[in-house]
Amino acid sequence: MAEEGSAGAVQEVPAQVSPLEAQCNTMRGELLTIEQRVRRLVGDPLHGEAAAQAMLAVRHLEDARMRIGKVIQHTAGLGVSCWDDKSRKPADDGR
């Protein structure tokens, strides 16, 4: 929804954000901060297993941010999992 500002310019009015969405966005921001710190570790001269574990931690943090984003989508009614589709039947594996 748009409103006319004091100088006559049109400004967007932000939509109301639910408390759950606000919490999720806060957590996603915190996870991004941690992810960036861990990425700096990956850039340090780590070798072998240490570098692999640091990169794996980055991937898990990315996944956590995405999953929390999915919480927002699902509660807003924007995302429907294929597992929510009751008409879906398991694939026949040929046995």
C-alpha cells in the first residue's frame, strides 16, 4: 500500500510483521553474522580436516537460515511442502 509523503513523493508503507516472523528474521540475521565469522575461519590457513569441518559448519548455517525462512513461508501460507499434499503417493521402487 502506498501513501503520499510530506514532499508529495509516494512511499511504501511496510506490511505488518507477525511476532513469529520478526523472531525468525532476528534469528536469520544472527545466523548470518555467525556464518560470516565462520567463513573468515575458512579463509585462515587451516589444513585438511580443520578446513573441511569449518566449511561444513558454513553449509549447516546456510541450511539453518533457509529452514527458518521456510518457517516464515509456511506460516504465511506461501510455501506448501510436497509432504503436505495428501494425494501424493509414495513412488513405486519396482520391488
